[in-house]
Amino acid sequence: MEKIKVSMGAVPETMLQTMYARARETRKPDGVIQDEKAVEIVNKLDYDFSLADKDAPMSSGVIARTIILDRLAEKFFDKHKNAVAVNIACGLDTRCYRNEGKYARWYNIDLPDTINVRKQFLQEEGPTIYQIAESAMDSAWAERVEYNGEPVLVIIEGLTMYLNETDVKRIFEIIDAKFSHAYVLVEIMNPFMAAHIKEKSIDKSNAKFTWGIKNGRELEKLIPPFKYVRDHSLAEGMAEFVSVYKVLSKIPAVSNISNKITVLKK
């Protein structure tokens, strides 16, 4: 089979690394997640993943957040039938396939270059899955989302740490203006980690961590009228496949420094 080579910018390169981490875990006999779509893409892709193979912290973080986000999304769809899902900065995320049949419409949103890459591997235009090539900070994406008052799940994974406070507030302003009610799952990074941590697998790219916030309660202060529901430390996900984290995840210092999936509700 002829491999597909894609031209990458800095941020799209991160989406390849995270997708590869999911595929690699799926291939393990005892893998804690199953993402067969990611495996299909890796098999088709002409790309050197050797740095990703050496970046264990990045891979573990991706698996941990996948466990948590999949669990939270499944609970939402079980409770809210005929929901609309909006995946902001989707990259090569495949959660829409793992939840097929549980939602009315799913919108994957990312920059044009990223969507162009996505289209090479994933055919998604209707009847329930759509791709929108717009910036998360541009309200044009919201104009293309059909919304008739249904329950809405918004997922923002692996994005905020590459932005700044103004950008993050802008994204939530757009969500607020579009939806009368929304349930948001957003990944955040501790400011200390954003300032001091580098991912080996993307170290040569221009993708750098630029923003962090301590927890969901602090985020709530920036984005009224969204209300804090809870934080899920990625240490919770790590405990599913790294035994020592069954203990570490209960230590406040570890939970506080870890990335979090913050649950917000409007």
C-alpha cells in the first residue's frame, strides 16, 4: 500500500503525535483504549514517529485524557439523546466514530490546513458528521453549526495550552453566543507546567506551551456565564494503566500539577 505524505505546520504536527499515541496503545494486547481509526491512519501515513516512540510522558498524557474524555462523553450521550457535539481543534481525533449512533450531529472544527489533512484519511461530510475549516476564535464556525436547542456537548482537547487568555475567552464567548445551554469538557494545563515542560516529540517544531491556569474554578472566573462543575486530573486516567498512579492520583500535589479535564456548564 502506498503511504500518504502530508505537509505539516507546527500545530498540525502535534495532532499526528497524539493520534499515533492512541494507535500505539490500541495495538498493545493489553491496551486500555481502542481507537482502530487511529491505527488505520498510522498504517496509511508516511511520517517518522521515532520521536513519539521516545516521548513516554506525551503518550501517557494522551491516553489518560482519552480515557477521561471518552468516559465523560459516553455519560453525556447516555443521558442526553439526540444531542449535538462540537469538537473544537479536533485534529485527527476519532471520538465521533467511537460514539456513532449516540448523537444527532457531530461537528469537527479546526484550521483549514488541518481539515485538509483530515480529509485525506477520514471521509466525514454528513449525514451526522461534519467538518468545518475555521479557527476556534472565529465565530464563522458557529454559523455553520445547526442548532435547534438540542443538548450540546463541546469538547476542547489539547488546545488551550497553546493559546493565551484572550484567545481562550474568545472561544467561550462564541460558544456562549451560539448555544443557550452547553456542557463543555476543556483540557487545561497548570501554569508551572506550561512554563517548564517541553514535549520531546515536537521539540523541533514551533508548537510551544504558552498558557496555563490552575484549575476549573479559576477558569470559571474568566468566562461567565459558564459554571464550574468539576475537575478530572489526568492522574485519574493514568491510574487506569500505571499502577503507581492508583496511589499518586490521590495525592493533592500530583492532581494539582497534572493537566485537567474541566467540566463546565452553561
